[in-house]
Amino acid sequence: MASTTITNVSNSVKRYRSSLTLSNLLSFDSAKSALFFYILITQTIKVQRHLRARGVSATLKELYIWVSQHVIRLILRVPATQRKVAAQMDKAKLDIENRLVPKGATVVRHLSLPDEGKSFEWIIAEMDKMDEELGGKRGVWSEGKLSGAVYHGGEDLERLIVSAYQRYCVSNPLHPDVFPAVRKMEAEIVAMCLKLYNAPDGAAGTMTSGGTESIIMAVKTYRDWARKVKGITEPEMVVPASAHAAFDKGAAYLKIKVHTIPVDRYTRKVDMKRLKRAINPNTIMVVGSCINFPDGNQDDISALAALAHKHNIGLHVDCCLGSFIVPYLELAGLSGGDDKGKYKLTPFDFRLKGVTSVSCDTHKYGFAPKGTSVIMYHTAELRRFQYYVNPTWSGGVYASPSLSGSRPGALIAGAWAVMQHMGTKGYLDSCRSIVLAARTIANAITETIPELYVLGDPPASVVAFGSKHPNVNVLEVGDAMSLRGWHLNGLSDPPAVHIACTRLTLPVVDAFIADLKDAVREAKVSPSGSGTMVAVYGLGNSSAVGPDMVGQLATAFLDALYKA
Ligand SMILES: *Cc1c(COP(=O)(O)O)cnc(C)c1O
Ligand SMILES: *[C@@H]1O[C@H](CO)[C@@H](O)[C@H](O)[C@H]1NC(C)=O
């Protein structure tokens, strides 16, 4: 009995061995099963990493939202519902259009080129007429009743920018041999910013057209770096929910998976535990902001830098908004916070080991003309991954540092001129006055408006507020502020409203606080429920279909922009 068993076993081992010959291994069947196991394993790893990053409950919620969206889309296909929704949508689209595009018999439209060129005088007169009819020129923004948007350095600076622009009007840094001065100015702007952010020797950067391009360039740099150095072909990035949408935009353009990590509703700090869990061998970069756009708080950059260093991945610090404010807080004596220990700033720049890139918008608190920003890397080697070089193009050897090909040298000259004129002292003064204005607003909200609370502990120029009163909808407050002439930003999750203080805000701080108190009273006593913020941001997250609808409206908005 025993011997037959042994024979059986040895036979099957023999059979197994013979099936392991090379030709058998390469047979169709084993190849098929090898492929099957390969796919099974890689997909399992993917799912496992996704679950680890998002957590089980968040993944189930994602799944729930995905399913309900599809169910609702099915329901919306029922002709009767479809007609109703389409009618509502058309009405909303018309609304958007009416608000943006001037109507009426008196409006003159220029829809084709004039046969004969117009005179200078005619052109300026036509612009005067448009401004008068549409109320654009020195209307809304010069009164300072708006959040961010116009980073005006004063009328002197405006004149300086115009002179610089005029002088380099036709210049194009794509041709440094033709415009050597523009090349020099760009290199110097980058050098000045590197110094401002305490970059180490050997650090490097380029200018771009704005914060979004700087961020997209950083994302591309890490993608290409990770592919070359770490062999990563399915790149992922880890981003706090409070980071700018430009990171999602970059990831969408460049096919990178984004793990968005929630931030605390009150402190606005990112959940570090979940952020750590989201890092895996495919991670190319993490993101921190100083300061973030929605609520003006900063991430714990030291902790993020240590994490990035440990995993040998990039850490991009988004100082697009912090620009020429956060580097001056220390010098202004404001980084330690106020006497109650509020509004403290913690380290954020290249002095932290692990910070590998920083974006800084010269066109925000640098007061340079719109269309200028700087992207910086801790080494010149890393910057190379940003470049695009094509040595075999039929049009000649093509090499360009960033997204654009031809670029406006005039804007570089404008930025250089402004930075020379402002100097350390100028930026220090502007930092001090703007930050103190923001703190005045934040303190007024905390101490005198019990219905509202300030999101987090913002160290610089932005103050966001939410409602802690059950009968006060903060979006309603935002709409009441609009009726009082203010252009503020609505936020979601949690619903809130923010103001980014600029030099234009300085004279209207008291008016803002008075109007805000008024607006809160009104929103509490007689909410209208029909303002734009309530409509857009209320819908934004009230149902599974909300984001879909808001997306359609936002698309209609973009269409309306191009209605002549
Ligand atoms: C403004 C801003 C950006 C994007 O800059 P753009 O110049 O508008 O492209 C990125 N991050 C933050 C924090 C910003 O405030
Ligand atoms: C939606 O809004 C509610 C409060 O109005 C908030 O609690 C929730 O977190 C928001 N959700 C999202 C996904 O924005």
C-alpha cells in the first residue's frame, strides 16, 4: 500500500517536472494563466492601494455616489423628466448669458474686421464707450470691494509697468539672441525669488504665465523624474483637499491619479495619518500650500517635507498666493502671531530638507503684471525634467523651458521693473499693512459676530468664514454682501465665504466689517434663498446629481464668455 502511494507521488512529481520544461512554460495555456495571474495581482495591488489611501468608508461612499449618479442619469433619460430638466437648464443658461453679455439695439458689435483700419482716436473712444456702457474701467475694482483678483500696487507702479511694457512690447524670450536684456531680466527675477525663498546653492527655476502653469510644470517635472529615476509608469500624487484646483487640472492633463486627503473642518489641517497611508510605490509627489486659496491657512510643511524626504518623492509647496507676503512675515515681526498666539506662521521654504519645489506668483502680491509667475526647484537637475527638447523637428532644433513657445518679454520687463521699484522695504510695508488688515477682519469676526467663525488660524492675507448658527446660511450672507457691492468667493465643504485682502482692501476694512454685520442680520431675519452663492454652492453638494448640474452650468458659463 505504502509503496504504491510513493510510486504515485514520484510519478506525479516526474509529470510535474516534465511539465516545467521551457517549451511547456511557453505554451499558450501557461502564458494565458501567467497573464491572468499578472493582471489579478496588479489589479489587487491597485485596489488595495486605493482602499488604503481612501479608507473603506470613503471608497464605499465614492461607489455610492458613482452608482447614484448613474441611476439619476438613467432617470433623467425618461423623456418627461428630460424635458423638465432641459427647460430648467435652458433657463439657467439664459440667465448666465443675460448677466454676461450686453443686449439691446444700442449695443454695437464688431463681428468682422473693419475694411479700413480705424484711427487711434476712434479705438480709444470706442473703449471709453464700452467701459461706460459696461461699467468696467475704474468702476468696481478700484473701490476695493473685492476679494483678491486685482493685485494693484498703486498708480505709480501702473505707470512703471506701462513704460516697461512699451519698451519691450515686441520682445520674445524664445529668441534670446535678439532680446538679450529680456533674457537677463528673466534670469534675475528667478534669482531674486530663489533668494526670497532661501533656496540652496545650485537651485534653479523658470518663469511661467501664472500659478496654474507653474503648478502644471511641477507636476510634469515630477512625472518625468519619477519615470526616469524610479521607473514609475502609473504615477499618483497626494494632495490635501485645500490645495488649488490647478493640481487636479495638471493631473487631468498629464494622466496622473490624485488622492485628495480631507482637511479638518475647523483647524483646516490635513489628516496626516490618511495622507501617509495614501503614499505608495507609485507616488511621485505630495503637495502643501503656504497659504492655500480657500481659507488662507498653511499646511504643516515641516511634516510633509520629512515625509517626502523619507520616501524620496517630490514635495511641491504652493506659494502662488503666499508669493510676496509669506517670505516677509518673519521680517515684519508677524510670523510669531499676535499677542494671543494666533496667526502663527511655521517654516515653509527651501530651508526645510524635503522641499523640492516652490511656486510663487509675481502677479499676485508681487504686484507684477498679470501673466507672470515663478517655478523653483531645489536643484538644476530637477528643473531639466521640466524642459521640452526636440532635436529633430523639421523647423529646427526646438528647446523650450515651459508650456508656452513664444512668450511675452514685455511682461517679464514689467515684473522686473516692479520688483526693482518695490524692493525689500516696499514689499515689507505692503506685507505688514495687508496682513494687519486681514487680522483686523478675522478678529472682528471672532469677537463681534457670534454667528460666524473663522476657518482655521490664517497667518497671512486671506480670511474665510463659515456659520455656526443654525439659522444663518453663510452663502446667504455672501449673497447679502453681493447686494452691498462686494465681490467675494463662495467655498464648499464646509460652505464658507472668503476675502483675500489686497492693497485695495486697506481703506475699506471698516466698511467690510460693518457690511458683514448687516449681512448676517439680514440673512438671519429674512433669507431670500435665491442668491447666486446659495444657488450654486447649495446645489453643489445637496445631491448626487448636484456636481453634474453645476458642471453643466459652469460649462455654459464658459460658452457664454465667447458670445460676441
Ligand atoms: C491663484 C492661485 C493659484 C493659481 O494661480 P493662477 O495665477 O490663477 O493660475 C495656485 N495656487 C494658489 C494657492 C492660488 O491662490
Ligand atoms: C456638503 O455640505 C454639508 C453642509 O451643508 C457638509 O456637511 C458636507 O461636508 C458637504 N459635502 C461636500 C461633499 O461638500
